[in-house]
Amino acid sequence: MDKAIIFGVFDFVGFHVCKTLLDKGIEVKGIRVENIGKTPFLEEKRLEIGRNANFEEQSFLEWSLLGKPEKPINMIIFSLYDFFMLYNEAILKKEAFIQPILSYLERNKNKNKTLVFILPIQLLTSSLDSQALIDLKGFLDRTLNVSDNIQLFYVPTIYGPWQPNTFLFQQTILSKLNRNEEIKGFREGTMDALFIEDVIETMIEIIESRNPGKYLLESGIKNYWDLCAAFLNIEDNQEIQHELVSMVADTEIIRIPLRKVTTIPDSLSEQMEHTQRLYDNFCK
């Protein structure tokens, strides 16, 4: 049976990847990075996947100190997108975090493993204009040097159930529900928008192919982020950067339209209904 490791397993995209792999009968070792702050609704997420016999949760410290051999791993998955959108990229500079990962990758370099990175589309820009993106790229460059079979997925805004409140869509939904949540700022790429279930379906298919490459995932619909924003009645805001990023000319990038695109009313209604249920249960 295939087995995967997911770092940051309870983060937004990492969590959805985990659930999808478990639904396909794949064993998942979920690594919880414990020293980057509190994970919202952690227990609720554990309830969704914790009863699955194919799931094993481990803290990063436990994993890094593991002395006994473990079952062969086929996929190693990092959602640096989540680190970026949750403002947790600072840990990617810490040697206590980097070295155990580098050592593990070096020991298992030639053992038929696929290393998967999910990345913000901003990393494709010609100039990295924030320290956060520089930190992501620094970690990425170091890990790429000790791996052979690599898949890089570049994604814009991803939305859907469990979206953090660092995204404008979720901020707007919470506002409509009269929920006051601390907001850190605006980082998402507004060049496009992808519903989480749609993007995970396409991504998992590519991951299972084991074909190395750089993939840019797209909705294939013009101004899709703006269409989603209009559905939520989000008004134009000067803080929202609508510029189309000037992407680095990279002939290796493969543009992949999603296999399916759930309609905006269906996808955003699902996110709104999930948020309503989540906060109603949380307040009981």
C-alpha cells in the first residue's frame, strides 16, 4: 500500500490532501508542526480523520527523533502555500526544522519517493517582493538539492471549507456571520481562484502519476477571482492587488486547467454553510 507523509497536516490545503488520500485508501502520516502557533479547530479536524485506521498523527519533534525504521514512504508533501498564507514561514529558516528534513531526504534520496511542494503563485514572479517569499524560496532551494523526483504545484487563491481567515473570502463570510476574528493582512494571489475540492482532485491525479515537473493549476476562466468576489459582494478595495503578475519565463512550467470547476454558487455556498456549522458548534 502507498504511504504519504504530509507536513502541516492540519493546515488548510494539507488537510484536504490528507482527507483525499485517506479516502483513496492510502496510509498517511500527518506531521503536526507544533511550534508555529495554535491550529484553529484542531479537534474538529481530528474528528474528521482521526478514526481512519490509515491515519497516524505525529508531532514534528516526535518525527524528528524517530529512531526506528518506518514503513516505506512513497510521497512526501509540503504545502508551503499554507505556511505562507498562515504567516508561518519564519520556521522555514530555523535549522532545528530544516536539518531533520534535509537528513531524512538525503537518507531516502534514491528510494522511489516523490517529493511534492504546493506553492503560492507569487513564487513565479520575476521579483520576490517580500521577506516571506524569500524565506519560502530559501527553504525550497535547500530541499530541492537533496531530492530527485520532484513535483512543484503553483496555485493562486484556493477557497472552500476550512479556508483560514487570512483570505478575503473567509473574512467576508465571517463578517456576514457577525464573527469578529483577528485579521493579519492580505497575501492571496488574485490572478485566479480555485475551489479546494476541484484543485485537490487534479493535484492528486498528477501526484499519483509520479511524473516530475512544475505545474501551474488554473481554473481556465477569465477573472475568476473577481467573479467569486462579486458573488460575495466584495467591493473594490485598494489593498487588493489585481495586477497580473509578471511571471518568470520558464519553459518547464506546465499549465494545467482543473479537470472540473464547481460553479461559484455551489462552491461558495458550501464554504459559507460549513463556516456557519463550524462556528455554531464551536459556540455550543
